[in-house]
Amino acid sequence: MAAQYPSHIEQVVRYVQQRRSQGKVKSPGGLTTDILLHPEKYDLSGPAAPEQALGSGANARREEALKQAAEAAEKAHAEQQATLLRLPPQAQWAGCQATLKVLTARLLSAEQWSILEQRCISGQIEAAPLTRELSALVGSQERKAHILSVLQQA
């Protein structure tokens, strides 16, 4: 998952570490995954310590913490995906609906969204793999082409 969001991972890890130091984090991997999947829910613009102020030991600890957080995020994401894939179509849709809404924002008409919803709920389209596929596509035009081809195939 860290590979999908390389530009955000350091900022996310700093945020998780800051919250953790305040004792407000029960699952760093889960929080990291949630921030990467739903960034609109979090304000990551908080102050961060300048890297120059850190000593070499602090840098090594920081790098190790980044690595551990990324690994935890990837593990949590993989577990979440495996769980979603085992769910019946309606539950899979419920688990992926918000993310799909963000990924397809301004790409689908209301009618196309309704068709996507119906086909996911009926099991014609699997919501979890579709979410993963759309997340991997960088440009909105690529996403639009992919989602429209999925709708035409089903």
C-alpha cells in the first residue's frame, strides 16, 4: 500500500507517530491504512520537526519507524482486502462504496453510479477487486476508461 501512495507515506507516518506519542493510537497500521484510503477524514497539515534537528540516531529510528509503519499498513490493507473478498456482494459493496465514490467522483453520471451499485450488489461486479484496480490507476481518464469498460462487460 505504501507503494501506491509514496508521496504521502512520510507525512502519514509523521501524523501517526505524533498521535501515538499522545497515546491516541490503538492500531498504527490500521490508522495508517485508513489515512491513505480516506485522506479527507484527516488534517495532516500539522507541524513537523525539521529533519536537520534530528541526530543520526534519531534518523535511523525514524527510518525504522517509517519502515515498520509502512509494513504494518501493507499488512492491514492485505488483511482488509482478504476479508472484503470473502464477504457476500452486498457487504462487499458496503465496505467499498465510499472509496469507489471517491475514486469515481466526476467520472460517472448518477445513472452510471446506480448501475454500478446494482451490479455490485447483485454480484455481477466484485466491488473489492474493482476498488483495488481503480486505486492502482493514476489518471482520472484511465479510471474512467476502466470503469466504463467494466460497466459494459457486466
